[in-house]
Amino acid sequence: MAGKNRVRKFRQTLQDMMSKKYREQRELVKNGTVQTVDESDEMKGHLIRDLSSSSTPADQEEAIIHFMNCIMSKKCPECKTRPMGGDSSSAFKHAERIIARKKDMSRNRIRTSSAMTEDASHVACPNLKCRVESFCPCCSQVSPKNRPASKAGSGKIGWCCDGGRIFYIFALLCGPKAHPDDPVASLYQDQQVVGKNAAASASGEKRSGSGSSGTGYSTGNDAQQTEVSPEMQEAQVDSGKSSMLTIFVPPGSWLSWDRRGRKSVAFDNKPAESDSLVSVLEALTEACPQRRRDSQFDTSPPQLLLAIAHRSPLMIKLAELLADNITEVEKQLTLYARAMDFLEVLATHPTSAPLVKNRRINYPLRKTILPLVFDDAEVEKSDPKNKGKAKARTPQPEAEPAAYDESQSLLDLASNLAKQAHSTVQFYKRARSQKSGDAKEIIAMCERICRLVEKSQAPPEDGPGGSGPSRAPSNARSEPSPPKDRKREIKQWLAENNVAPIEDAGWRRNYAYARELETSATASVAMRRMHRLGSELATLETSLPEGIYLRYDEARPDAMKVLIVGPKDTPYENGIFEFDVFCPAEYPAVPPMMTCKTVVPVPIRGNKRRFNPNLYEDGKICLSLLNTWPGQQWNKDDSTLLQLFVSIQSMVFCPEPYENEPDWHGMAGTTEAEDYKAWVRRDTVATAMTAWIVRNRSPGEGYVWGDVVGRHFELKAEMIVGTVDEWKANCNMNENDLRALAAQLKHFL
């Protein structure tokens, strides 16, 4: 009896400690009535600091930290237990709880078309004995245990206050999982964490051997280039210690190689992580401000929300999705459908539209929302002396950089993806394969991407404030273009025409695989092969790095020709090398067939000289990715034409070709290596430069490179003269070859 009295007295004391407002609110929720608590202006001003579009980064960071400090300090209104420990796991757990509740409601067939339920933003009280199940970490509205179940189909948005809704969005923007290598970073920040760890562990170190020296993987855009360290670029290809070239592609990893050639470790478990990201995007799409709703938060959301989103892991992940290729879209149609939903909500609201249309600021890892808010808390938590005292970060004065680096806007990335999508649709229509079930879904997604980009494109503005380059007036070409403008025109043309179809079938007469092409003309074509070729060609249009050009037969897209320009700072610099490529009927189960057409002429190679140990006199290419050398072989799921072409550009045409010879690795700088490079330079001048200019002036039947070769030498003529002069000073060059090249180049100077 005495025990019951003590319990009763304790409960009475707790009730007296609670304000009348919360007791009334609890009773309303207990009776099944949804109670929406309007924040007072005083509460809003205390929690959500005023920001404007002109606020400095320091002001934005301080506002974010202040908001999260207030959220983390909240206690249960009844038992006074603090549910959030003050470290980054609080945000991850909240996001995980949101996703779990969303899935639970789906299983119970509770309609959630207008968000979750009335307590969507609530955090759970950790005290199992407390009568409060969850409460809002902003306004403290409570949800008692054993409350009546939500009515199916109510579909009511029930964020009790603006602050609770912002924290709900904050948690989703962080994602439900921490990065395995950095507990204060999200799994969505894999590229940043990998770059930081690589820079820390390999600072000042450079891989020896025939690496690409930065000439390898490039997307042709600046989607994430500022975040790619040299160490990460080395992960593109394994220059290794072996005698011949081996491509390193870990088997079984669905994203081991992304379109930038970088190895990703965070999303190896494709189904689970993809499903989780789908749920996050669905919840965010509904939670973000939308003009179709009439609340003040939806019509005029606080600028704090924009500051959080700019620094969020989810926006980094969204950029990576948009920077991917159409092949990945085809593999994950549901994920990209939800990404398009979210992107459309952002792009159609005037407040959030800058997230999509403006260039993205590349905040360093420490300036993204999780480290910004929780970094100090993680340090305190790891110290045994501070056990139980973790708290969110206190703003520290710090010198601001003049400006952070920027990357392409999400809309620009989506535009590149839309180009691939458009090419994919056209490919299916030409192949007349758009009626199959898979093709219909792929075409529908591609068309949706194109529509979204077209809808989101802002009309160009006149004058210097426009969002894009202005069109020249009608009389702009009445005068000759200045040299700089001409070079800009050439670069733009080469970029826009790096991939193009060949309409005239006459080129096939000199094609290395003409016989294979003819014998396979009547063979049945597997639909999967056509899908793969279509998506790969679409990807190549926007992903080929500078210096690689591709032409494919319009009627037989499995027949191709490739032109690769020698990379800078190599003995092949600005030389032109041609390859014939054929994808056999078994492709992609087997690698493509590839032959080098630019070889040292027989009269010159009396000693069987060749451009590279991996390029034989008969055009054979020794490369593990082509299954012509032991090592990591072609993988039908991971290997691509893009990877093959970039590997040849960066690994075959390398600064030290001598080291590609078996057992000669590590001999850079020796007399033998320098002599080898000297011969390569001479052959590059004679065969990969002069011979191409001569051929371009008198093209034979089936010649497809006239426009590319002419523009290449017009653009690079001055640079070639300087490079050859430097080569001449460092090694003996054939004077006749130099005079012949000079005579040909004078037409471009």
C-alpha cells in the first residue's frame, strides 16, 4: 500500500511539473484527436534564426548549429529523459525510425500520400516506463503510449511545428546510416570520406609505373572533379607491378566502377541501400515545401532549410546519381523515378529552385551538416572522462575562405543525363525494339528525364545576369572570328561531336572486322545486347573524356571506329591513333574485339619497332580487359566500352611506355627507357601527326575523320610546334620528319 502511495505521489509531482499546455495537449492526443500546436513568434525567433539569401556562410553555419543545439537539448516533457545523446547517431536513428514507420504503415495499408502521421517528426522517449511514447523535439507535443491507431486514408499532414518539420527534413537529408569509416559522416558522403582518408594515408606519395598521371577518367563535366584527389584517380586503373596492363575491377561490386572510374565502397550492397534511398527520397518529396499546400512553411519556408540542404549528404548523393550514366538508370528505374519526383518538387518551388538551378558549392567534408553540428560531440563522446556529457557543437570562430569551389548544377547534370536519355530513345526507335516490356519502361523513364529538364530549364536572360551564354546577334558573323573565339568554337564542336553515327556504308571496306560484320548480318540479335549497346552509346555521348572520338555505323551500331589523341606530357602528345572496334553477337558476355590501325609502317620498323609494348605490329592490343593478357578479365556486368577506351588512353599512351614491357618495370630514367621514348616520339611525329595531316588533305573512300582531324590540328598546331621543339632539344629527332611536319602545320598557323 505504501509503495502504491509513493508511485501515486511521484506521478502527481511529474504532472505538476508539466505545464497546463502540455497536459491539455496530451489529453487531446490520448483521446485520438490530432492536435496541431502553432509556434509562437517568440519560439520561432529563438529556434529558427532569420537568414536571407545574402547571409554569409558563417551566419548560416551558426544558425544551423544553434538550431540543432536547441533540438538536442530537448527532454521528454514528462520524465525529463533526454532522448538524443548529442552525437551524429541521433540524426541517423531518427531517419531510420522515419523509414521504418513508413514501411510499417505501407504494410498496414495506411495511406501516406500526404506525409506520415500527426507525429511524423516526433522522437521516441527512451524511458520504457514513461507514458509518453514520443514527442516533438521542438515544441514538445507528446504522443502517449497505447493511443488509438491512425485512421486509414486520413492522409493529414501533421507536423506539429515548423521546427519539428525542419528536424524531420534534416534527419532525412543525413540518411539512416553512418559511413563505416567515419561515424560523423553519412553513407551518402562516400566520395568525400574516401578522398579524405586517401589523402591522409597517402599524402605526398605517388604510384610509380605507367599510371595515367591524371590523364585518365574524366566525365567531360565538372560534376565532382574538385573532390577527386590524385589518390582517388589512381583507383581508376591498376598500373600495378605486372609486366602488361591489367584493369582492376573488383568482381561482384555493382558500383565498383562508376562513370568517373572511381571505386565506391559504400554501396556494394545494392538492394538494401537502394531501397533505403528510395524510402528517403519518398519521405523527403512529401516533407519538402510544396506550393500546392497553403501553410506558411510551404509558401515561404525559412532560409535555414535551404542552408541545411546545401550542405547535406543527400544532395551530394543526388548529384552522383544525376552524374551517372543511362546504364545505371536502366538498372535502378525505381530509384531514379523517386529521384525525379524529388528533383521536380525542388525545381518547381521558388525557394528551393536554386538548389537545382544554381551551381553547387563544394563544401569540404568538415563543413557539411553532420561534422558541422556533431564533430566536437564525437570527440567528447570518445573521451572516457566526458562520458554522458556529449553535446552538439558550439560555434567556433574560423577564418572563412574567399570562396569555395563550385561544381555543375543539378540541372546541368540532369541535362547531360537527358542527352543520354534522348539518344537511348532514338536508338530504340531506330532498332524498332521499343515494344518490348523492358524497353517500354526504359523509354518511359528516359522521356520523363527529358521532360523534367525541359520544364526546369530557366529561359535565358538578356545581359550579363543571364543564366547561360547569350545568343549572338544576327550580324555577329559579319566579321572574322578572333583567334580565341575560333578556338572556343573548335573546342565546342569537338565536344558536341565526340560521338556520331556513320551514314555511308562505304567505310566498311577498310574495316578490320568487315568479315565478322558480314557474317553476323543475318544472325538473330538478342534484345539484351541491343539494350546494352544503346545505353553504352548514350553514355559515351556525354562521358567520353577530351581526346577520344567515336563513330558507329548507324545501321550496325556494333561496328565502330575510335580515335584517341595522345595525352599531354607523354611521348604520344597530340598524336592521333585510330582503332577499329566490333561487338560480337555474344557481347557483353564476351569483350569487344579491338584492333589498332595506327602502326609504324613496315619500311621504318625494320627492327619491329612499335608504338608501345602493348600495341603489336599487326594491330593486336595486349590488355587484360580484352582478355588478351592474364589479369582482371572482361566482366559482362561491370566492364564497359567507356572503361576500355579510357584505359587505353591513360595506360597504353602513358608517360613511360618502356615500363609496359615485360620485366622492365621500374626502369624509368635509364638509358634504355629514354632511348625507347625517343623512338616513340619520332614515330609519333612521322606516323601519328604528319601522315594524318597528309591523309586528311587527300582522303580516300570510307574516310570518316576529316572534320575531327582538321579541327584537332588547327586547335593544337602551336602547341605541337612547342612540344616538338622540346623533344628535339632532349633527343635526336629525324630532321626530314621535322621538316615534313613543319610544312604541313604551316597551313594551320
